[in-house]
Amino acid sequence: MTEAGPGPEAAFRAFLKEGRFMIQRSASTGRHVFYPRVALPGTGERDLEWVPASGFGTVYATTVARQRPNPDGSSNDYNIAIVELDEGVRMMSRVEGLPPTEVKIGQRVKARIAEVDGAPGIVFDPV
């Protein structure tokens, strides 16, 4: 009996800890998928392999999460964005490097690995 490797989400997080942004692709169809899973949606194909993501994408949707102002009047507002990667998959994240109200649909972005809630995660910067 062979031991199964880590589940898809654990593998994704392990790649991030190594500093690599990897997504899955079906060997038979060439279709990319995200969020990590064990089978290709719609077909059930289980031939998913890990490949490096280009890291480039386009903001598909965005909103501003409003926070209570700090005592000094400064803002903790941030954006929540859905980014469509050039590989055709969409992921939820945030765009950093500009005020949250300046993130626009159609804007080109590039992924980077950053600490998010104490663990490595993907955030995007404008290009």
C-alpha cells in the first residue's frame, strides 16, 4: 500500500512556504484549476499536476472593506479583489501598493507571496 501525499490545499500551502506560487493543471485537457482540488470540475479527471503560475492577472471584481478609523483619524480600509490569472482561473485576494479605492476592474496586477494572517499567502501589486 502506498502512502498518499498531502491533500491539495496542504500541498498549495507547502509550495507557498517554499516561496513558489503553484496552481494545478489537467494533464489531459491543459485546463488550469484553482482552488486546489483532487479532480477537475465538470469532468472528474484526476490527472491534476502542479505547475508554476505566471503570477500575472487582471482585477475581475473589487470592493473596499471599510474599518473604523483609528483614534488619530487614519484609515484601516482595505480592498478585496477577485483576480483572474492569465491562466484563466480566478482567486480572491487583495491588491496592495495603492489606496483601496484606487483598485479598478480591468487593472493588471502581479502576484507575490506575503504574510497573510501569520502564514504565506498570495497578494497582488499593480503593474
